[in-house]
Amino acid sequence: MKKTATNKPDYLERILKARVYDVAVQTPLDLAPILSARMGNRLLLKREDLQSVFSFKLRGAYNKMVNLSPAQLARGVIAASAGNHAQGVALAAQRLRCKAVIVMPVTTPAIKVNAVKARGAQVVLHGDSYSEAYAQAKKLAAGSRMTFVHPYDDPDVIAGQGTIGMEVLRQAKGPVHAIFVAVGGGGLISGIASYVKRLQPGIKVIGVEPMDADAMARSLKAGRRVVLDHVGLFADGVAVRQVGEETFRICRELVDEMILVDTDAICAAIKDVFEDTRTVLEPAGALAIAGAKA
């Protein structure tokens, strides 16, 4: 895959060539009328909850795996995930007919564990956090020659998530002033920012994290990747102790601002979205709305 003169991945090209639509759909970009009226602004919701695995994560997972060689697919893949990436990897493995092993923290909600098992993946429960599950997955990968599919710190994964930014710019009727993005390890915001800032650099890309899981905000402030001593698990989908190396590099360059929100704000955002859509979001899915309201 082509790289720029500075030896960095050309994410615009990678996003345009991403194979996500083998498994993903272009989700609606819907106006939230009640919340928009309350905020005195026009708030649009990118409905990634309408994907088959109820999350955007299948985009990056599939784009990574579809680019593996036949020999790599034959050996299988392994991943660590708190839930949504696991379902994306399991779906991709099902579609590509390869073995998948997913290491998940023991704290993972049963509904996510069962969803992964239902797609034929082998689940290994290990550790109390994503970091512990990640370490175990890397250990298993080294001993098995299976390919590790990182949930965020991989150019193909980032490019897959970046197709959301491409869709937003295509679907928006009228100017977009800011895009608020939930941040865990940074794959989603890195992909969106990589596309949006190349085409419309005036649009602000703003990351949102829980106050008790603010690895990206702290890292950007410190100018280096920091490791959190512990993370809150209410928004388990973004409970990451350390952001990715590549995602940190991209966010330093392209992200305009980080906003931190507390649990009360996340709960209020869940209620707001329910009023507009009659859909109940998981806490990580409501982060961006909480940030837009802040």
C-alpha cells in the first residue's frame, strides 16, 4: 500500500480502497430533532448502531482481515476486545472462513460474550481489563502463529473506521462545523480525522472521553502516551489504559480538542437519544452526544 513521502500511511487512499462494504452498510446520518431544538443547533447522529453487530467495529476488523494473505487466514486470527471489536472480528472470520480466537476481560457483559460465541469464534476470558486481555492475546498469538488483529492501532483498522468520515461528508446536507467522536484507543477518531481533515480541514474534529478513562486527553496534554493506573468500566467500550502509537501520532496532528464527560452526562445522553430515536445506546455509544452537549 502506498505511503507518503514522510513514510506515513496514505490514509486517504487506504480509506477510499477499504473493503468494508463486503460486510458493513452505509448507515443513516439522522437529525436528532428534540435534542437539536434543546441545544439550539443542528445535531446529526451517525447510526452505527444499525450495523449487523450494532457497532462500527466490523469496518476496521474486516478491512484488516480481508487484506491478509491466504496463508495467514489459514492459520487464523486472534484479538483482544471488551466486546464490539470481538464481534467485528468474529463476523469477519465467519465471512472469510477462518478460525478466530477472542480474548475478553472477565468483566465483559455476557450479551457481548454470547454474541461473539454465536458467530463461531472461540472466547477466552482473561483479566479484569482490556490491557490484561491484550497481553494474554499477544502471548497466545506468539505461540500459535495466528495473526493478531489490533482493535485500533493498525493502519488497515484505522482506514476501515475512516470510512465513517467519508460517509458523513457525503451524507451531510449543509455545512458541518464539528464532528464529535468517542475515544477509547483512538482508532475511530484517527480514521475520521484522517479523511475529514484532508478534504475539509475547517471542520473541527473533537474527541470525547469519560473522565475516568481519559488516556488520550492525558497523552495529548503530556506530549507522550501515558498509561492510566486504572480505568472506569461504566463505558466499557472505551475503557483503555493506553492509546495506540499510531493513533496518538494522528490525534496529535489532526484532532482539534478533547472533551471529558462524567457518568451523569453519559446517562443523560442515553436518555436524550432514546427520546429522539427510541434506541437505547450503550454508554460508549452515547459519549459523543454527551460531548456535543458539554
